[in-house]
Amino acid sequence: MKLLQSKLAQYIEPQKAKAAGVYPYFRAISSEQDPEVTIDGRKVLMFGSNCYTGLVNDPRIKEAAIEATRKYGTGCAGSPFLNGTLDLHKELEHKIAEYIGKEDVMIYSTGFGVNLGVVSALTGREDYILWDEQDHASIIEGRRLSFSQSLKYKHNDMVSLEKQLQKCDPDKVKLIVTDSVFSMEGDVADVKGIVGLAKKYDASVMVDEAHGIGVFGPGGRGVCHHFGVADDVDLIMGTFSKSFASLGGFIATDKEITNFLRHHSRSYIFTASITPASTAAALKAMEIMQSEPERQENLWELTNYALDGFRNMGCEIGHTSTPIIPLFVRDNFKTFAITRDLLEEGIFVNPVVSPAVAPHDTLIRFSLMATHSKEQVTTALEKIQKVFRAHGIIK
């Protein structure tokens, strides 16, 4: 065996979990991503999706994707920098700019690619990136690729952020980067506090709205709009793979920044453009989000109902106030075992274990879609209560 294979062969954690019968990943779904899916021929309630709007199986979006494929084909065979820009892409950029309220928008092939390409490119060697310790992995990877000085602040802690800002040279660029809704534990960033400190220390702000758009704000525009600070946030990032029911992502900002990024952001320049189908799907989803506010209203009704239900049964759910509800288990093996047992009970949820979180913070991630019914949520609550009691998590 070569040295590479020999070294990597030492990683046997998945094999251990499989041998114990609790391996929880790559569960193959053979149906649409709806509130109910099919796994191994069984109907299972889906509480592991990030499509908070529930639009991923909407027939109008499917038809838009099909029509775009008929007109443009299945792909662009090149990056937007070269042959991969369609008039459809420009239309989507224009519509998102209007929707978010920024001068310009760039669309990337993935949401991960947005953060990777934007965070790594914006600041120079003498500048600073300040980031929340629970920021998404894509932000962390972008920060690692940057030559800038990196300053981490405690999670959602404005005192910690201010201390880090005080370390910065006042004449250098300071970029604060945060999630709006933190994807694992569902808590909301103090964007008002961040904007206030940015003004005090002449810093710029970038907010990742991947889990905020479709959930918060008028027309689902996100947390920044919900709290009335969108005009004070320099860059707003979003992804199409969640509420937009598609694939790809965007950065919305001013034209000076997009002009620079279009010629320096490597994950933009050296990656093929999103497909025509993905582009048309995102366009249609954005239209539906704005024209059907009842989706957002139903999502919040379900969220409040589920939050009350978990609190009443004694689950530890942290500081969440969103459709992302962490159910803390605080044990890796138990988290895997509970995930398995819930699937056997017909409930699909996602385990979050170390190293994604600290070993003492392992949890079951329960997430809601606007298309869930109250009856489905009630069923999930009952099954979770049964399984959590069996594992001694609640009484």
C-alpha cells in the first residue's frame, strides 16, 4: 500500500459506526424532497431539509427549470468570466439586486463558492477579517485562504468583537463576517450590534443570509431586512440551495466591490456557471416567495408550535428562535443511535457531532419547511419524545 493510502487507512471512524449499526450518513432518498420522502421503500417524514419555503418540489419551479433546459441546454460549459454568462444569469442578478436592495449582484455556482471566493479575495495582507467562532465552514475556508490578519470573536458576543476591533490598525480595512442564522443551532446574529460597532470602528460588514432568506424579513429577504440594517451591511450573501429550491449562490453589494470580485474571485472566475435549470428555478422561487407570504407565515406558526412542544417535553434547545431547532444530546454515540431509532420510527433528522461541534455539544438538528402540516409536526414531536425517553435524554 502506498504511503497516502496507508495514512488514510488509519481513519476508521465510519467503519466503527457501521459495525455498531448507527452510521447515519448518505441515506438514499428515492422520491422528491417533500415533507414526506421515500427511503428503502418506506415513507418517512422529512425534518432534515434546508428548504424552509418548501418550494423544492413546486410544479411551477420544475416547469421553469424544464423550459430553461429546452432553450439553453443542460449547462454552460464555462465560467461566467468567459463563455458561461447567459442573459438568464444577468436577469437573475438584476432581480436579486432589486430584491435585496443592493446596486449589483454576482451569482456563483454554489453558496460555499460565494463565501470561499469573496472572503478570500476582498482584503489584503495588512487588513483584517473578524469572524464569529461559529461561522459556517465556507466562511472559515475563505478566511484561511486570505492573506489578511484573522481575528476570531466569541459567538455573537459584541464585547468580544469590540475587543478584537480595538486591536486593528484604524487605517486598515476591517471586514466583519457573520452568519445571519447559525446553521446548526438556529440562533440569530446580533446584526444591529455588529453594524453599530462597524460604524464606530469604520469597519465593513458581510452577512451570510443562507439560512435567513425565505424565513425572515418582508418577502423573505432575510435577517438584515428584518432588523432594518440591510442598507448598513456592505455585502449580503445568499444561497439558492435552500429557500430558493435550486443550486448556486450570490453576493449582493455595491458596484465597486463586484467590479473587483469579477476579476479577482477565484471560485467565480475558475468555476463553470450555474446551469440554466438552476437559474430559472431560483428566479421562479424568488417570485413565489414574494407573491405568497402565507408560506412564511405558516413556517413561523409551525416553528412556534414545535419550539413550544420541545420545551414542554423538556428538550434542551439552546437559544434558537428559528425553524432550525437543535435538540442537544451531548454524546456522539447516543446522537447516532437516536438518529437511527428515529428513522425506524419514520422521522428523518440530521445528527451533528464532533468535529462539527464540540463533543459536549452534539445534537439532533430538526428543521421545518413551510409545507409541513401541523399533524406531521405533532407526529414528529411524539416520536422524538418516545425515543429521547428511551435513551434517557428526557424524563
